[in-house]
Amino acid sequence: MKKSMYIWAISLVLILNGCGGVKEASSAAANQNTEIKESQGIEAWGEVAYLDGYEVTIDFPAVITEIYVKEGDRVSKGDKLFCIDYEDYKQSIAKKEKELELEEVVLEGLLKNVSPQQTEVLVLKDNLRLNELRLKDNTDPDIKALESRLINVNEDLEKLEKDYEIGKELLGIDSISKREYEELQNVFGAKRREKEQLMAALVKLKADKELEINRLKTNIAYKQEELDRLNKLNTVSIQQQQIKKEVCEIDILAMKNKLNRLKIKDDNILFDLPKGIISKVQVQEGGHIGVNGQPSMVMTVIDSDSIIVKANVAEEFIREVRIGAKADIIPYADKAKVIEGVVTRIAETAVKENGETVVKVDIKVKEDEGFLKGGFGVDVTVFN
């Protein structure tokens, strides 16, 4: 019995030792597998996609006369995509340019316009300045004429006064008759009255000249007020015309910009990127586009140089993935082909993909020689 128990105890020890050895061996194998897996990189799967693309739209009236490409076609810079007839639109631009010429002519006329009232005010102001200057400098011709007559009358009066005094003396000694003396007296009195009349006329003339100046000032003020009102209206007209001209210029620029953003040659719309793939064709030959200036999408083109792989990395391995890490891309279409790539983006959030939590990772394709196509399924290995 003791022997049996001893043998059982020894057996139990051996069994326990054996189990421990198995666990150690199993742990070592697991560590080795993990190291191998890590050295081989992080396994992922995904799909080929494109980052960049653009819509070819027409936002002016035209008719599609011919389409040169089909969906899936590869195109290069300068390739013809489709042909349009847009003669009506070109005529609209030419008509708008003629409208601009007309608006410019009208504006030029308004800017050069000199109203009769303005000419009249200028003449009145010139007359006022002249009259004021003549009155101030005593050079008024009417006043000068009266003053000249007055000088002559004074000279005559001075002589007559002497003759009159001599006549008085001669009358006293009876050298002349009373009749001759009365004639001298009458002539002298007449000349003296003439002087008084001239002096009165001179005062009145100067007063009339002052009054004329005041009337001129009043008239000028009235005319100037009327002219200012007309000028204000003319200024408004000029501003309105300037706005019309500018609106025409803006319309023409906008119409031409719609053409300039496209690469057009001989009515053909050309592809203007280095390389691309026709993703979708939205129109048919004979179709009307850009009706009423509303944009019409003609086709969608993707930039084939922007090809990437949208990879799904399991959440437990995402910590091992780094921006700039090298990646191998193996397309399902040819699993013997390995295409190099590099990680360019790691999403900040995880998503559910077929029941598994994954993080989206963008991998830029280095060189695929045109083999990869949008929508291809791929396996990916990302290396640390």
C-alpha cells in the first residue's frame, strides 16, 4: 500500500512537472509567433480610391454636339472631352460689349456737357468783375466821358467868368452897353448851369453804375442757384451713367470668366490636368446645358495621380501604425503583385466594418504603372 502511494506520488509530481513544461513551451511559442507577426508587419485590408477629382460643369447656354470619352477612359492633358455649340452665348457677349460702348459714349457726353445757364453765369460774372474794376479805378467809359465834358465846361466857365468880371468893370465906365453885359451874363449863367447839370449827371451815373453792379450780383446769385440745381441733377445723371457702364463691365467680365475657366479650342473642351479617369458622363449628344445660366454637370473626372488605398486596420494593431510607415499593397486582381505605398493619414475615430472595429488609414500609392483601378480590393501589410 505504501509502495503504491509512493508510486502514485512520484507519478503525480512527474505529471505536474510535465504540465509545467508544456505551459512554458506553449508560452515560448506564442511569444515567437508574436515576434514573427510584428516583424512581418500589421495585416489589413482595404479598397483602392482617389483623393482628388473635379466636375466639368458648363454654366452658359450651349449644346453638346459630340462626346469623345466614355466612363472609365483614361485621359491626359490636352485630350478632347466633348464639343459644344455656344454661338448664341458668344453673340450675347458681343451684344453686351456694344452696350458698353454706347454707355461710354453717353457718359462722355454728360461729362463734356456745358449748359447754357453755366455760360450765362460766366458772362455775368465777367461783366460784374469788369464793372467793379472800372468803378474802383475810375475807368468807366461813361463816367470818363462826363468827367471830360465837365473839365471842358469848367475851363469854359473859368474864361467866361473872367469875361463876365471884365464886362462888369467895362459897364461901370460905360465902355460896353448894358445889352452886351447882359449877353455876357446870360452866357456865363448858362455855362454855370451846364456845369451843375453835368455834376448832377455824374453823381447819378455813378449811382446807376452801383445799382447796376448790385443788380448783376442779384442776378448772378439767382442764376447760380439755378445752375447748382441743374449741376446736381447732372451729377446724379453722371453717377447713374457711370453705374450703368460699370454694370456692363461686370457682366462682360463674368460672362468671359465662364469661358476662361475652361480649356476651349475650336469649340472643344480639353482636359486640363496631367492625368485623369472619366468617372461619370452626365449628358448626351444634342443635350442642352447651362440653360438660363444655371450650371450643368457634364462629367466627373478623377485625378489618377491622387490614387490611394483606404485600408482598414484592426483597433488592437492601430497603435503600431505610424504616418510615413512603409506598406505593401497586394491587389486581389493579382496576388502575385506587390505595390509599394506609404501611410499618409490615420483617422482619429474608429468605425464598424463587417462587425469588426477598425481605424481607416490612407496609404499613398508610390508607383502602380496603371494597374490599380478605383474600387479594387486589396490586402495591405503596414511595417513599423
